[in-house]
Amino acid sequence: MSTSFAVASKVKDYSQLMKFNLTFMVVFSCVVGYLLVPGVEFSLVKILLLFAGGLLVSGSANTINQIWERNTDKLMARTAPRPLPSGRMSEGEAIGVAVITGLAGIFVMAYCFNWLSAILSLFSLVMYGFVYTPWKKWNSLAVLVGAIPGALPPLIGWAAGADNLSEGGWSLFAIQFLWQFPHFWAIAWIGHKDYSRAGFKLLPANGEPNRYIALQAAMYTLLLIPAGVAPYLLKITGSMSAIVAILAGVFFLYRAINLYRKNDVPAARKLMFGSYIYLTVIQLSQLLDKA
């Protein structure tokens, strides 16, 4: 094996371990929260530092998640090729990655921004890695627990820019918190057989995909419509972002109602992709229409 190939393989393993594709979306919402703070101007250096800190903290949390789940990952086709269950990486190496990236990320947040954003980052890491991850084996309330660290990135970004936790930051947190439920239930619906085989309890009620879950997903998407308007009412964004939030919310609600009507995997997949579209559109509209 050539040196270049070995290096490329190791980089790929670290990327899978830290889930860089997922992490990018998380960090983007952190940057949005930062840029929406009144008075904060665009600075490429600050944005890159925030990206670096966010990637490191989120990557550490994802690594801890995979250390916990290294044995159950072997049971699922989607996760079996990961570095730990496949045997390409030792548990000790993964622990080293988690510690180094976590400490480095929190240091970047504290040194380059403020201690408030660093403390929130640490809280998010602990909640995701040590509370939400093991909870998935206990009961479906894990989704509620996981929605907290899942919604913290925009609040962390707000704290990094404002050094406070004012209403604006919480309004961004609320949007991403409510968004987590239809998003994650759609994923759990699609991967139900794999998750059940691994012992994860991610769907409410009796744990089986059903219309009751689709109805709950629709209720959360309905709540997202007024939540999406809140940044405008708080004078963080302009009226155009409020209009986009309403339209995107109606689109997302339609996808959830469609899942209730059809009660099948294709409709759940449409809801999952719809969740990505919703969050991307609403965050871009907020950035472009900052008050």
C-alpha cells in the first residue's frame, strides 16, 4: 500500500468518524446564528474560526456517539462500514480523536469568541455524546433529549457574536428545536427495521411507524410556521424572511400531512428531504434579509 493511499484512507476514516457531512450542516446553522446578531459584521476570519470550532466540537460529539455504538453499528447495513465496527480503527484511537477535537474546539470558542459560547459548546457535546446517545436504547424520549443539542448550534453562534442569550438567539433555537422532531421521526421511519434490530427506540407510541407519529410530526411542522416568523417580530430579520418562513412552513406541513395520508416509507423519505429543504431555505432567507 502506497503512503498516499494510506493517508487518504485514514483521512476518509476520520471524516466518517466525525461525520463531516452532517457536521457541516450543524456548523452552518451556528454561523447563521452568529451573523444574525445585530451589529455583527461579516468577517471571513471570524467565520472560519467559528467553522473550525464548530467542526471540532461537533466532530468530537459524533466520535463519542460512534464509540458508544460500535457494537450496535455492526448490526446495521448503513453503519457497519464505519471505522470502528469494521475494525479499521481501534477504540483507543477513536477516544484520542474525541478528546483532542473536543478540547481544541472548546478552546477555539473560548479564546476566539467568549466563554459563554464555549460553555454552551461543552454542554451540547456532553448532552449529545453522553446523554442522548445511550438514551436511544432506553425509550423514545431520546428524540426530545437529542433535540436540545441538535438545536443549540444557532444559539451558540448567537452567543459567540452577542455574548448573551437574548430573545433573538432563543427564537433561532426554537425553530431548530421544533424542526428536529419531524426530521428525526422521518429518518427513524425510513430506517425502522435497522434501528429495531440494533435495539434503538426512536419512534413514539408502540415504536412502530404509524399515523399517530405522522400526526405528531404534522403538529410540530405547524408550530414551525409561527416560530419561523418570530425573528421578524423581534426585528432580527425583515418581512421577506417572514413570508419565506410561512411558505416554507406550509411546504413542510404538506409533506407531513402527506405522510399521514400515505403512511409509508416513500412519504417519510419525502418528509426527510423536505426537512433539509425547509431549514436551508429559511436560514438563507434570514441571512439575506437581516434587519
